[in-house]
Amino acid sequence: MAEVLRAFRFTLDPTSAQVAALARHAGAARWAFNHALGMKMAAHRQWRYEVELLVATGVSEEQARKEVRAPVPTKPVIQKHLNRIKGDSRTEELPEGFHGPARPCPWWHDVNTHAFQSAFIDADTAWQNWLRSLRGRRAGRRVGYPRFKKKGRARDSFSIMM
């Protein structure tokens, strides 16, 4: 028996309240992607710094690159980190012993959590595509270093997995 695949195409005609909700979700996904990418870039900068320190001591760059380990955080690590720091605008109390800056996304409860999850996955994919391209292991055109998403430059989008 042959499997039949069907595709459906829908056009959305959201109300103004729905447009606002969609924009909130797209903004949250963009923020989450940038947060994840920022953590990855920080780990990469740390790795480069440690390589440069070893090279300055007389180790060859090739050897230094092999020796230095600075793990780049992936989705699970980033998600755990965000859960610790995100805050909550519904309760303005900071946890006991918290002395850092204001919480980065106290509005997280206003959007579906899957918008964050898919953005973290997208950041992982962008990072892996860059690494594979750099090493010549990726088919297709060469991919540059991942960039932060900027409102107006990047397409407003998000995914919600069911």
C-alpha cells in the first residue's frame, strides 16, 4: 500500500490582538536565539583566548588548538541556564542571595515555551552549520560565522512543536 502525503496551505488573517501575540512570540524566539548564540560566542572567545595564551608560551598553534577544551553550550545547557536566571514579571521578588543585574526575560510566561526551545535548536543548527562549513564537511555553499538576529533584518518567525 502506497503512503499518501498531503500538504495543506493556509492563509492567516489574524486580529490585531493575535498579531500582537504573534509578534511577542517572534520577539521571544529572536531573543532566545540571540541569548543562545551569545553563550556559544562567549565560549568560542574563551577558547581562542586560551589558544593565544598557549601560543604565546611557545606552543605551536596547531598543538594549542588540539589541547584547549572550552565546551560550547548546547540546548540543554542553555535551557538550564535560562531557567536559573530568567525571572518572572508576575512576582517581582528576586531569589534569596541573588545580587546580579535585573533578570533578562521576566516576560517568559507570556509566550509558549516551545518558541524558546525551537530558537535554541536553531542556534545549535547555525553553529553546527558554521563548524561543518569551516571544516569542509558541509555540502553546499560556505556558511559564515553565525550572526545575531536583529528586528527588521531577520524574518519574524518562530516554531511551536506539538
